[in-house]
Amino acid sequence: MRKFLNCFIIAVQLSGLLCVWQPAIASASAKTSTNQPSQQGGISFSYSPAGNISYDQKTGTFSVIENGKTVLSNCYSKASVNGKFITSTAYKSIAYAKTLITDGFGKGVKHTFTLTGNNLPNMMQVFYTYPSHKGYFFVELYVEGKNLKTNYMEPIAGNMAAIPGDTRSVFVPFDNDTFISYDSKAFKAPLTNTSAEVGTVFDNSSRKGLVFGSVEHETWKTGVRTIAKKDSANTFEVWGGYTEEAVNRDKIAHGYISGNTVKSPKVFVGWFADWRKGMEEFGKANRIAEPPYIFNWTKPTPVGWNSWGVMQEKLNYDKAIKVADFFADSIPAFRNGNTAFIDLDSFWDNMISGGWEGDFGKLKSFADYCKSKGLQPGVYWAPFTDWGWKGGPDRKVLGSNYTYGETWTKVGDTYHDIDGARATDPTHPGTLQHIDYVIGKLKACGFKMIKIDFLGHAAAESSHFYDPKITTGMQAYKRGWNT
């Protein structure tokens, strides 16, 4: 096993060992239609106590106004459908209807603009507002027709008003493998900054700024691009279908979705007096839109020790026991929820003899010893990776009758390799059976927490997945956990 210092981690306690965060769709309820579709004209509606959206039905564009000042203008929607781009500005007729809703965000209003004509598939721009208690809104895009296929849907793009001062645009990485990190870039022309899933432009002095991002991740990878221009208005784009090897690791285009109705990710948009609060609101909105898939963690945040900090590949049984003794005897106050976790990171397999089908007795002894000291034993694993891929494709995947070559994520004529590990297809039965096998071993040893690593490998776009119903990397990621 191999581990890098910076990696994508989920660590949670396990009643049956493994519990991971996984999105689930939040549905709206108590819908009541409040009016019939309107005729052509201008529509204005509030999304916060100080914010309004002004939609022009003649042009298919809209603006966002905050405290009487336009902060976003000439906004439109766009999608690539069956190989051709269509935009909201190209339609002949636009009707409007609104519906009262109650969902996880509270009581709000769903505003639907239905665009038809000019021999184009129907387009619907849908806004969700909660004007009495939220400082942001959501927008999503639908396209309806027959046998539609798309890998690019952009609910919102347009112009940004200048934000005076020390203006910044934050780069947010998709994961944190390869030591990639956040970056606050001076938002001065010429600059193009493309961020994964969420982006912001703000004044570093006053903290005022805009936050954009996706709150849905079960199908799409979302990009947020902000562009500072010298001789024209600054612009932004938020779209589903983002792939870029340097950011979200993909060497091929985003996978396609198809059907008679195709839908974009739901996008969060807000203007905030403090962009940092806006980012926190964005995080909370994600939690509401896609709650934990298995159960809500209600216990105190796990704290403790992880072997990768110093021991790394030198980890062994005697050293781990001494750490447990130190935590139990020397720092009994270092606890949260009356316990601390002693986590064996990569190279815990130093403690097993005879390979993965051999003797796990020392690991069980370690877990038992931790619990006898009032501590919780933890361990580490990267379930969607093959670290031994250089050994060839014919190696057996433990717990299955498949070979690793059969499980490798296919990317054209090659595979998805990053940080020394090769990705395995999260939809392949060999991968899923291997997960059951390893988790069963760790449960039998008595571990109570697992640190899950290198999850970006599970989200890789593939030329084709084992499960033909899966067509995008994020769908594959969900399938890998939903076993």
C-alpha cells in the first residue's frame, strides 16, 4: 500500500465498520400552483430581503440586483444537445409560471421559464428562491425533446459588475492529490480562473463578493470560470460537464447523459457582505440538497492520532502499541466524546503475515488493545485503486473471481493512473466484491473507523463502465458506494 501526505479523506465511525458520505436527492413538497403561464414581458421576483432577479422574456436573459445595484447582467443558459449548442437567447417564445414549494431549505417559490420555438427542443430555466430567509438562489436547466444527448449544460453565465478594491478569484481544486491546493488569485485583466464545483470573486478588503457553485454531484462535475477582461465586462460561467486533467484529472471529455429530458446540476448563486460566510452557506446548502447517504453523524468529531505523520512506511505493531499507551496514560484529557482514535494509516499491512489471505492476528490484537485502553482503533484504505498495477493485469482481485485487468477503469486505449495508483471501475463486480472482502476483514479485526483515501480515482470519466447504465464519473462514484 502507498500513501501521499495530501489526499482526499473521509473518516467516520463504523457501527459495521464503513460509513461514508454519499449524496441523496432532496425533494420538494407541498407544491401549489399560484398562477398560469404569463405572456411575453419582463418578470421580476425577489430571492432575498435585498436581492431581486429581473428576467427579460423578449431576450431570454436575466439580471441579478442586490440593494438596487446590478451585480450580474445579461445572464443566459446554454447546453450542447446532440452535438449542437443552444442558448436561451435563441427562442421565439418564453412563458413564465411560479409554484409555491416547501423543501429542505424551507418555504420558497419555484419560478419556471419555458422556452419554445425556432425548431429547437424545449428549454426550461428554473429558479428556486427563499426570499424571507435565504440570501441566495438556485438555478437549473432542463432540455426536453426526443432522444437527447448532452455532456454540457450551463444553467447560468453572463457579465459581472466590477467589484472594487483588492479583487480576488479563488481557485478550488477537485481533490487534493498531487499536492494541489487552493489559490486566491488577483482578479485583474487578463485572468481566466476555472475552479472545481465552487468559485468566488470578492474584495479582500471589504470581504464583499459573489459565490457560485453546484449543490448536486450525483451526475455532473461542475466548473466555475471567472474571467477578468480589460476592454469589456468581466464574465462568469457555471456549467456541468467540466473536465480538465490538471484539476479533476480527466484525460477525456465528460460522459454523456441522455433521454427525452436532460437536466443540469442545480447551481447556487449569492451575493454576500462577507464571501467567507457565503462559502459557509454554500457548504450548508450542499448538506441540505444532498444529505449523507447512509446516516447522519451526530456524535462528536473524531480526534486522535494517525500513523502517517511520522512513522509512515515504518509502522509496526510494537510502535502502534506504544502510541496507544501514550494516549491512554500520558494524555488522558486529549479526548472528544470521551475517546480518541488511534489510526493505522498506509502500511498497516506490515502487521499481517502471509499476505491478504494470511494471518490478521496482530491487527486484531492491536484493535483489542486500543479498546481495552478506552481508545478506538482506526485503519486506512483506498478502495478504488490498484497500487500493484505494474505487476500486470492477470493478478487475482481478492474476494472475487476477476483479474485486476478486468476491473481497471478504461480511458480509450489506456487507463486512469494518478499518484502512482491505477483506478478501478467502481461499477465492476470485481471492485465491489473486493470492497466487501477487505471491509469484512477489517470488521473482523474490530476496527471502529476507516480513513477512506484516493476517492478521486472513483470519479474518473471512462470510455465505458462495466455497468452500461452508468455514463459519467460521478454516477460511477455513487454506484461504488451504493453497494
